Amino acid sequence: MTRRNRSVLSILLAPLLVMSLSGCTGPGAAAGSLTGTPGSAADSASGVSFEAWLADFKAYAREQGIAPTVIERAFRDVRPLPRVVEANENQPEFQRPIWAYLESAVSPSRVSRGRQHLAENAQLLAAIEQRYGVPSEILVAIWGLESDYGNNYGDLPVISALATLGWHGSRADFAREQLLAVLRILERGDLAPELMIGSWAGAMGQTQFIPTTFVAYAVDGDGDGVRDLWGSKADVFSSTANVLASAGWQPGLPWGLEVVLPDGFDYGLTELAVKRPVSEWRSLGVAPAADGVMPPDDAEASILAPAGHRGPAFLVTDNFRAIMRYNYATSYALAIGHLSDRLRGGAGITAGWPTDEPPLSRSDRIDLQRLLLARGYDPGGIDGVIGPMTRTAIRTFQRELGETPDGYPTQRLLERLRRLQGA
């Protein structure tokens, strides 16, 4: 057994202690059994048996130029996983408020252990930062959130998980693309199929790469000829830095910082789509909170107020957007930025959060959008996702009520809509 396989196998046998905060390993980690038996046609949303689906995919893979020996080896022990079906179909009714998410993501334990890992890997991280321009604290923060510093990156066979997604449910195209990428990884010889362990959604390794991201950005950082995101920290950190550098990370530019907004600030400007030079934000009265330092005046930046006018505000740069290449959620990118600040010794977020605001359930959010639309304010869809158009619709309704138009959805606002519409 090679050094690489020994290191990977030792990690696979280690206890899996926590669930990933990124959401990839978490939903499946507590649900169902790991294994399953091949299903019947009635089990699949498409009405096709797992065996028939798999035979069709194998034929497709051969058409794409994958060697038959690679295909047969990859799918030798593949099976549908009920746990993956459950995780894919389970859309939680409630989401944690951002302050609860950040409290968990940037816990005292994660900060202290992250600082220890920074010290232990200082030489390696410094060399990678020199090459890619991505700060060590950002890399360690991503490592911390994605796998709790390598302690948990999932426990499912990735090939079986992706085959289950491809066969059963609404993510067939995604799974098909990812499975083909898996075969290309195996064909290159990076690792054996049985060592490809990850989340129910197919994310792999200590910083949770989906297979297409692995193919495009994984790096052999230790020079042993393979890209090992399970057992080689050099490969893990180099590959993670490569993703951010490829997303346009600008060395020397901060991800952002907490800011104070002036009285009367137009919360319609608090959207990622609104980018202005820092000098312009300064002219509008935006100032750093506590001892923060604003980015250079010519840097393009946006303002975010993720909990409305009663919560903290943040000025975020293009490096914030580079972090979102990992997970396209502002809460995730804020967690990475905040954790990286804490790892380098920075202070926490100074402004308070509106913790007295009860969260809206998914049903509530759908009802909110339905009622906004009925009132003539287009929320951009009735899907329970509070995106830019829904926030714009909320602001319009808030102006109608004479309230601060911050676009933040609350139970009280929903109840006002219900009363007005007689719902």
C-alpha cells in the first residue's frame, strides 16, 4: 500500500465527529442507512430500474471515450443509497438565522483549533500563499468549515451517491456530469474507487470539491504525481488556493469588513449587484466599525445588511465573490471572512443581531411572496427563496407602511400582509 493510500485509509477509519457547515455532508449524516439494495422501477422518479439506468450511463461513458476497464472498475460495487434519496428530497422547513449560523461556524473551539492548525502548518501555508496569493487564514477557514479541519468530509462512497442522484430525483443532469468527471479522475490515476469517499451530494476531500471542480482545479501540491484531497495537506491547500486564484482573488485586498451605515442610508443599495468604488461609499458616510480599515478607495465593493437595519452591515470586495465560488451563499462567505479575521487575531462582529426576530419557515416565505405578488409587487417567483427581487418587493411594501425599507422579511411584516389581504 502506498503512503497516499495509507494516509487516506487511516482517515476513512477515523471517527467522523461533526457535520460539515457547508451543508454538503450535514443533511445526510444523520439520516438513513449507508447501504441499500438495487431498486425497482417503482423506486425511481423516472420509472427506470437502477440497473437499467446504470447500463445506459456506462454506454454513455464509453461514448465519451472512457476506457471500459475504468468503467467496470468504478461501478463494480455501486449500489443505490436510500440515505442519498432522503437527503436529496428533504428540504428543511426552517433555516437557521444568519446569526445562529455564524455563531456555530465561528465558534470559540473552531477559532482556537484553527489558530493551532495555522501554527502547525505555517511553513506549508506560507509557500502556498506565496504561489497563489491567497492568505493562509482564508485557506484554513475554508478547511475548518468544509470538514472541521479534516475530521469529517463525509462517509459515503461518492460513485454510489452520484449514481443514486442520477437515477433517482431531480439532479440527474448534475449527477451525470459529475460521474463522468469521476471516471476521468480515476482514469488519471489519482486514487482508487473505494477510496473516493465524500458527501451525499458528491463533494469530496478535506475542502469538499465536487468532481468537476476536482478535474479543473485540483493540484498535486506535494509532487508525488497524484492529487490527493483526502490525505495530503499540500494538495488540499494548493487546490483550494487554486480555486480562489482562478476565481480572481486579488492579493493584498481584504475580503471585506464590518461597517457602520449613516442615518437615512438607502438600503436599496445593500445588494451584491450594486458595486461602487470604496471612495463613493465613503462619500455616502459609510465608515469602518471599531478599528477596521477600509480597502483602497479605487477598489470596487458592495454593501450587505443580511439582517436588515437592525443588524450589522458589511462592505465586501471582489475577494468576497471569489469565496462565493465555493458556496454561492452570502452567509457562507461571511462565515469564511469572519473566521479568517478571528484566526489572525481580529475582533468579532461588533453590532448586535435582531435575535428577537423569529425566523420565517419555508411555508412562510412562500406565503410572503404570494401575498407580495397579489399586492402588485413582483417577488421574482414563488419559491421560498428570498432573493434580490423579493427583497425589492419587500422594500416597496415597507415604504408603503412608512418603515425603514431594508428588504428584510419578518413575521410581523408577513402578518401585516396577511391582514391586508384578508389571508
